[in-house]
Amino acid sequence: MSGRDPGRLRERVTIELPVRTADGAGGAAIGWTALATVRAEVISFRGTTLVATEREEAREPYRVVIRYRDDVTAEMRLRWRGRVLDISGRHDPDGDRRWLVIDCEVRA
């Protein structure tokens, strides 16, 4: 992956992080705030349907490639073209801290 062309980063995605605020009843409400908007390559995989305990569940997986950042975690999410993408995994494919590959699914 080290030979990846930066010109493939044609999309913009916003990295969002959860913000917990007291709800006044002893609990917390979760909101989202933008951490950064970055250039990305967004790769769509064909949607799959899983059968889970008597109901079908549609999944739409994506792989998002951005320049390496060490502050992206699985608790965060991405926003792309009006879609919310939940992060299911992330890795540095070459170990050289140039690229970050983020596996995601569209939130149902």
C-alpha cells in the first residue's frame, strides 16, 4: 500500500467523536462533534444481508483510506455524503504511518 497515489483521496469525510453530556436524571446523552474533515478514498463493497434470529439485517460495508492519524478510534464514526459510517476496525497496512485504513458500515 506504500505506493498509494495521494490523488485517489478525492472524497471528504468528517471524523466525529462522541460527546457525553449529563441528562439531568443521573445518566448521559451521547452527541457527536466533528474532530476533523479529511481527504479520503472511499471504497464501497457490495451490501450483504445477514439473517439474525428471525430477522434480516442489511449491511453496507465500506473501506475508507486516509492519511495516517493516531487519534482515530473505534468509538468514533465517519460522516460521508450524508451517511453515518460506524467504524468496525482500523489499521496501518504497512506499519509506516503513511496511511490509515478504516473499515466501516453504514448505520441502519
